[in-house]
Amino acid sequence: MDGNVRPANMERITTPALAEAFIEEQIQALRSQIGDQKVLLALSGGVDSSVVAALLIKAIGPQLTCVHVNHGLLRKGEPEQVIRVFREELGANLIYVDAVDRFLDKLAGVSDPETKRKIIGKEFIDVFAEEAKKLEGIRFLGQGTIYPDILESHGVKAHHNVGGLPEELNFELVEPVKLLYKDEVRVVGKALGLPDGMVYRQPFPGPGLGVRCVGAITRDRLNALREADAIVREEIDKLPVRPWQYFAVIPDFKSTGIKDGKRYMGWSVVVRAINTVDAVTATSADLPLATLKTIRDRVIAEVPGVNRVLWDMSDKPVSTIEWE
């Protein structure tokens, strides 16, 4: 039977009991596959790589080395969360790489979205490969491949998993959640004790805030986006029923504002909130006006350089979910 095909009779993991059974099954399978060898994992902090990391920690403990690359395009608090959860709480062997300057220097002046994506992807592979070469005895590469990745791209998950490594880093893959759908991965993550902020982390593009800071990325505009995005998510999180995805975008233009009786040029923050089943089509979420006003007031008061807050009400199609 093809190991990349989900069996027709495979029961969906919908309860803690089923998740526990899956975890025990995978622990035995991982130990059988890996033996006493070492595993390397690129840990983004997203649900897929986090669940794989937690599974591997339970199965092989110190034989796992996680590498978390901070490229400066993560959301507010995400690098700190990865360090706290995996190094401090789970005791993982975690290598933290501060590559912020390296990435942002490469991206300086680059406005084309596809060029930005390529730079971010290549630089991530280069950084990860450099860290891998420093380690000895690594035989396996852990990956957070899930079943939709296999269906859509034959197991190659762009941006999140590490593809295109140099030939000398010829690792055997370890993919314990490759037959699971995203909702099943979340159930397993809860059963593993991962925090809700990680288990229910919203979909986040591989290039991160790099495609939400529209046009050429500048550090001040990127920092403004990170702060505004945190406010948007914090306020919408308070709603009893939340949209499927919600975030902030900063377009690459300025408009006139007034402060202390004087005109000045400032950035706009766009609030994007959508509902979808499959991400192929999406509808703009109906946000309460009171929530939008609170977001407006907080962003303008708390985020330097911003003087407008806009609401993106467009559906997909014709608009895409992301702006770039």
C-alpha cells in the first residue's frame, strides 16, 4: 500500500481518545523508524511543525534537534512562544537563529511579491542548511507535511517544510502527521498539551508578514504592521464567534492625517477578515461596527505612523485572501 495514501477506512481523529491512540501508535512507529539515530526539524511555531516536534519529543527526546529561524517576518510574540513552549516547558534541544538582519537586508528595496517570496524561501533554506552542517550524526529530517499537502503538491510543502536542501544534506524524511487533515492535527496538538495559541494558530503564509507589508519592506513599516496585526487579532479574539482568518495589512502608500493641528503623512492599516471552507473561495466576514471602531481607535493611538484604518470587504474571487 502507498504510504502517502490515506486508507479509505481510516477513522477521522475527532476526540481526545482517538488522538491519544494516534499518539501512542506514532510514538511506536517513530521509535521503530528512527532507532538511536538523530532527527533535525525546522520548527516554525505553526501547528503542523509544532505537533511533529511534540510527537518526536515524546518518542525520542534528546535525539531531536529543533531549529527555529527568526527571519523578522513573524507575528508579535511568536519567537518567544516557540522558545517558551519547546525549550522551557518541553525541554527540547532548540537552536534559535536570529536572522532578522540577514533577511531584511536581502529584502531591502524589493517590491515584487514573487521576488520577495523567492528571497525569503532561498534564505531560509540557506540558514537552515548552515545550521544543519554544524551538527553531527543527523540522519533524519522531521517535516510537518499533512495530507492536503500530499494531495496538492505530492508531499512538497512550499515555504513551511524544508525542500531544496543541498545534496550533501541527504536526510531521510520523518512525517508522522502526513495522513492527517488540519482539523485532526489540531486535535492531536491539544492531546499533546500544546497551548491553544499554537494549536489554533491561524493560517499564516510561509513568507509571513513579508506579503502583508505590501511592496518594498521597510523596518518601520514592518514594525507598525506587527503591532497593528496584534491589535486586530486581540480584539477579534474577543468575539463569541470568530471568523476563519483575520489579520492586518499595510499597503505601500501614505495619506494625509492631522495631529496637533498639523498635517502629516501616515500609513494606512487594512483589516482583513474572511470565512472559508477550503480557502479556494472566501467571503468577507461581517465584523461588528463596535469591534471595528475599537480596532481603529487602538491602532491609531498605539501604532506610530498610522493615521487611517480601512476594512477590506472583498470576497474571493475576485480578490485573493492575501494582498500579495
